[in-house]
Amino acid sequence: KLFTERLFRIPDYQRGYSWQEKQLQEFWSDLEQLEGDRHHYLGVLTLEAVEQSVYKTWQEDVWLINSKSFVPFHVVDGQQRLTTIIILLQCIIEQMKADTRLNYSTREEIQSRFIYIGKDATDGSFLFGYEKDNPSYECLKTKIHKKSSNRYSAGESTIYTKNLLAAKSFFVEKLSNFTLELLQQVF
């Protein structure tokens, strides 16, 4: 429900993705300990509505706000958890076979609900990302979500991009031998 017609951006003043192996392992352990009818406690999220004067400069996303009525938010607190969940969802999508469904949803439906909505054949918007192009956003777009980009230097490496890539590797490894039933449970 959190992702229904909402666009999330990490404002420039926030640090990048800082979770490392310890935090990822704790997150994964929490998921493993959930019983089938329980939900993972996400923790507190602090969101701030973004003013029109700010979001109108988001060239890649203003179409989604104006024509699809998505509401833009800055993630003030909860960025680490949301980023981790987005990376996990991307890994689940990549682990799914083309003809399978999770909770009656195809890979494409899951992607358009949580990750990326296409505007046309070549353009679209990420539902979660950074307010401004920077190495972390380019890493998220190109290395995590495997979309092409001609913006900021996609090859620039920082501690934050290394953490993003390590999180993806962590989840790829965890999900590598999962059956469809186990993927369904994690999803």
C-alpha cells in the first residue's frame, strides 16, 4: 500500500546507502523468522511532501506526477530500509522465470508497482531513487535495476555505490536456489 501512486526521492542532504553485511543479515534474519501469516515490521518512515516548485525540475518524473497523479515524497527517515526492500524486490524479479507469477502478479506487474513505470518504449520513471543524479542513483538505475542511462557517470564508485552492489550480491546469493514457493513466501 505504501507504493500506491507515490514517488519516493532521497533528498540531496541525506547520506547514501550505508547498510553493510551486518544490517543485511539482520534484515534477512527477520524475514526468515516470520511465520506465514505475519508481516515484517518496517519501522518508522518519515516522508515529506515535495512542493511543486521542487518536483517540476525532475525532468524524468514530472510526467508521472502530472498525468498519473503520483504524489512525490522526500524520504526523510527510512531510506536504508526502503532501499534494501527495493533491491530485494529487484532480485526477486530477476529470480522469477518469465512465465511465473507471485501472488498472481507477473514480473512486469511487480516491476511497474514497485520499481519502474514506463512512459513509452524508451523512457520512464523509477518509483524510488535519489532526487538528483549522482553516482548512487546511476548505480541503482544501471547496476541494480539494469536500465540504461546516459546521465551522470555510471561507472563512478563511492562507498555508497559499493554498498548498493554488495546488497544486491547478498540477495542474489540468498535467493539463488529458491523454489517458486520460497520466492512467493519472501515476496
